[in-house]
Amino acid sequence: MNLGILSRLPRSYSTRKLKEAAIARGHQARVYDTLRFSLLLEQHEPELHYGHRRAPALDAVIPRISPRINFFGLAVVRQFEQMGVYVANESLAIARARDKLRAMQILSRHDIGIPPTVLVRDKKEVLAAIERVGGAPVIIKVIEGTQGVGVILAETRKVAEAIVQTLQSARQNVLIQKFVRESEGRDIRALVVGDRVVASMRRCAQPGEFRSNVHRGASSEAITLDATFEHTAIRAAQILGLRVAGVDMLEAQEGPQVLEVNASPGLEAIEAVTGIDVAGAIVQDVERHVLFPEVDLKQRLRLAGGYGIAEFHVHGIPDLEGKALCDTCLSKRGIQVLTITRQNAVIPNPTGREVVQTGDVLLCYGDLHELRLIMPKHTPPKTKRRRARKEK
């Protein structure tokens, strides 16, 4: 495999370890300065040039795109995608994760714990926004910040209001987020590669500091995640479309709360603390996808006229619930069940003896008309209303 690593810092720990891991597995690997690429757009022939020459043919790319070159860096990653090169993290997924607000918006639609967060522009609404997340103290975040920069703890409503208004005057987009007191100065970093957490650590801030970023002097310890935190980390990365991600979570009373999902996580701290070869796991995952490329199954199966894939939740369907697949109406209608998702576990290619349970999610392939007949009727979701706070 001919692997390219996109990075402006060839001597950084993470970049070096990725290159060394690829070479150790018998691959060719080279670090490319992202800003030295140029893009050529022509009909049927998207091209990349590196320096004065056409870029060499690569089998895969691992992007390490700095936020400072986000626009151009993502354009380069997109160009590799258009040329059919496998990319460890796709451009759209990186863009989602890089925008804190966008990432929170996407995660909020799913069963993923996140701290209540508000975006507000009207200065008159700042105090009301603070109350919506539970009142002071609150965390104020600059949307474009990284490594703890632009994250401020405001102890009172008046201080929070002044900080938000000051940042807005400087044309900064800011988020107001609930302060999870029980997790003050601590968080968990889970390094997700593919469909598993390969390493995890707890970070504890220095005395008097609430930010637990290693770049700000926090101490770290290796930990083993329980099933809930592990599932949350993997799902958060998958929802944003990332195959390699550093998922930061708070340990709240309600369970894991996702703070941020990093598309270019640093490897030095977590490898040093855990002793795990995370870089090797990343290269191994890339290697597997190059050798066995993913197929757009949904698109391929639609090529047969009138056939397609549908996913539905089993609830209130007596023809299915409590019955073995071979005894349901599915086989009679020529519908193939590809997977069953049950309580966060996936059953691939289930046999006819598998019993369908209430709450299962079935991924099926078959005649679209037949699929519509068995799917439950869609009802629009009801808007949740917050309970009004009782006046003291």
C-alpha cells in the first residue's frame, strides 16, 4: 500500500508515528505538506499536483488538517476523494467535527448525551439563554477554538453576559453550555478507530484550572471504559462520519456527556499513558479498507428497478413481534433481513430461526412496495416542551 499523510508538521509525534507504523507493516509512506498541493478540475479528470509535478498515485490518505488551513485542506481531501483514493476521515466528516455547533446539532438528534448548549446573537437574550442551560456557572466557548483555547468558565450571570457580549463585539461566534459541576476539571478522551475504542484515558486539570486539556498541563491516567461510555464514543464518531476520532466526554450524573469530537486527535499523550500503539491501529484500519473497499450497498441494490433497502423499528407490528424470521410474512414477501440491531448490538445476516423482538431495528432488502406495506405508519415527532421553572 502506498500511503500519504497530509500534515504541515512532519516532525510532530503523531505524524512520525503514523509514518513509522505504516513502514513497519511493509507499506510505503510519505508525509505531504498540504499547502504544496494544487488542484486541477477538468471534465472526467480531477487531478492533484504536488509542487511542480503531478502528485504520485496513492492508495490511501490519512489527513491531519490544521484548523488554520481548514478551507484549503478540506479541498485537497475532497480532491483525493474525487480521484477514488481512500481517505481515513472524509472531508465532510472533518468539516462536521471541526464546527462545534454543527457537531452538537447533529448529535442532538440522536440518543447521545450532550451538555445543554445554546447559541445566541441577540445581546438581550443572553441572560435568558444562560437560564435555559441551568443558570450560572456556565461554560462559554468560541466555536472555532481548539485545545482549550477560547473556553471560559463564567461563575455568575453578569460575568457570563459581559464575556459573551465582549466576544460578540469581536465578531466571535460563541456557545453557552451547561457547567457539569460533578465533572469539574476532569474528562475522558476515547480514541475511536473504525468500530472500536482502541485506547482511553482520564484527564485531570491542574489545581485552579477547569480545562483538562493535556496542552494546558493536565495529568492523565489510562482507564478502561464501561460499556455505556464505549458505546457513546463509538456512536458519536459514527454519527459524524469519522473513522478516526478523539471523543471527549464528561462523567455526569446522567451518564456520558459528549463535549467534542476531534477529527485529528493527537497521539502522543494517549500512547504514552496507555502504552497502546494507536498509530498502528489506524494504519491497520486503513489497510483493511484499501484491501476490502466499502461498497455503497444501498446505491448498488437500488439498481434493480423497484427494489431497495429500508430500515424500520419493530413496535406494534404483531406479524413480526415474537416470531422467528422464517415464520413471519417477510420471507413470503421476498424480503431479506440483512441485519437486526438489538440493544446496541448488531446481528448480521440473521438466520430464519432468529426471533424478532419488540424494539428491534430491521435492515431489509426487497421490493419497495412490499416493504412499504409492512412498515409502521410514520407520525411526525412531537416537539418537546421544557417545563417552566417554578418561581421562588
